[in-house]
Amino acid sequence: MKKLLEEIKNCRVCEDFLDLGPNPVVSGHKNSKIVIIGQAPGTRAHDTAIPWNDKSGKQLRKWLDVADEDFYSLEIVF
């Protein structure tokens, strides 16, 4: 899992097409029960490198009824 996450973070396939440059925003854990994948993170998520760290993420967590600390925890196993 660690190798896969590093490969994703280092991806530069779209570099020529991105105004802000490549910055794959990803996190995960081998015990994760779900994976949420999005496209084209907003400027805030891009700048902070924290996935779903914007208005869309706030709405997503609301729809899922999940607190921020649980959503971002890499330790919680349900």
C-alpha cells in the first residue's frame, strides 16, 4: 500500500495540462473499508495536499454523516 500511494503521489502524466502543476492528493490505509476518488481537487485541496479539504469535502462528509476527525483518520477500523 505504501508503494502504491507513493507511485500515485509522484504521478506526472497530466503535468502538461495542469495550470497549478501535478499534485495528486491521496491518502489511505491498508485497513480502509471504502475508497473515495475524486477528480480535479480545488485550489485549497491542491495547496494543502489534504483530500476533500474544501466545500465539496464538507458537503461529502455531511452526506456521509461522518465527522472530520473520523473521515481523515487513518487509524479507525470499523
